[in-house]
Amino acid sequence: MGSDSRDSQVDQETLCLLQRYITQQMELGYKEVYFSSPFPPPKPEDSSRCRLEEFYERIKDCQRCPLAKSRKNLVFGEGNPQAEIIFVGEAPGGDEDRLGRPFVGRAGQLLTKMLGAIDLTREDIYIANILKCRPPGNRDPLPSEVALCRPYLDQQIEIIDPLVICALGRIAAQTLLDTRRSLGELRGFLHPFRSRRLLVTYHPAALLRNPHLKRPAWEDLKLLCTQLERG
Ligand code: URA
């Protein structure tokens, strides 16, 4: 009741202002009056953030594959909704499953450091995985799981609309590029990927196991930087 009377009071005030405005315009000799929406158009960032949030709400209870039964959390992805780069890993591990966030374990900490080396933070980029749910014992994703989950990643890429995608490791690279070629064959250059570019590099977990891979990974990151608008 109280809010109804407040609403009608606002309406009265608005009508009064409108009347006064129209009278003034007529006095000034105008024959037509133009109105624009009182709400500014949404900024592109707000719009991709909203679209990602809506998309998360739609899929957060996904039951498409048996991983839904064993997961603690679906790991949607996180970062800048308008990122120029999306990093794509394989699938959540134990830490990610527990926290519902991508790359938060040891490999994730190394990824954060690698980003720092090229002057980026996790807030600048977007991070997601091929699979949204953890395979038991961190086994490789099954082709059936990839086929069911892949459209989710495709939708995220469509919303964020990045310039470049960085595939972390063999599984992400082979899945995104739809190939059986080895990681060694796929890294070191940019692949066309729909209307974008895709770069393949080592998974940070591989760098933790084999520090000799850090130098070529650094070369990959430098190549990645050349693709960003900031240069
Ligand atoms: N490894 C991945 O591929 N993704 C994660 O989110 C964590 C570890």
C-alpha cells in the first residue's frame, strides 16, 4: 500500500515535469519533442558479464554426463568477461573441484606466475577448461565427456569474443583443433581458429614435472603477447 502511494506520487511528479518541459518546448517554438530512455545502454562489459552469469545459471546443475555424480562443484571458469585471451586447460583437478574455480592448485599458481611474466593478471584474462567437472582420479577426459561438455566452452568463447585462445597442454590443443597431432607438432606457431588465433603451449603441470620445458614455454608466451592489441 505504502509503495503504491509512493509510486503514484512519483508518477504525478514525472507528469508535472513532463508537462512543464513540453510547455517550455512549445514556447520556444518546437513542434516536436524527443525523448530518450532514462537508462544508458549497457556497456559491452556489463553485457558479456550478464550473459556469462546467465549461462552459468543455466548449466550449473548440468547432468549431461556421469561426472555430475562424482563432482563436488562444476568449475565454470573465471576472469575478465571481455578478455583478449582465454586460456583453456583440460579439466578441473581436486583443488578446483573442491573450490569450484579453475587452476587454483599448484599448476594454477604457476599459471598465475607465467601471466605475471608477461604483465598480465588473472583479472585480465579468462580461464576455463575443456571439461567443467573433474574426472575421477584426474584421468584423461573421455571422448563422450568432451563431446557433451565442449559446447559449453564454445558458448563462453562466443560470449567473451577474445582475440586469441591459448590451449594449455595436449588434451586442450587436440580437442580445440580437432586433431590427433602431438603437442610438439602443434606448438610454436599460431593456428587459425574460427575468426581468431589459437596458440598451443605446455600445460603448467608439465612444466612443474619438467623444468626444461620452461624456456620453450616462455617463447610461446612471447608469441602470445604479439597477438594482443596492446602489443
Ligand atoms: N589442470 C587443468 O587442466 N585445469 C584446471 O583447472 C586445473 C588443473
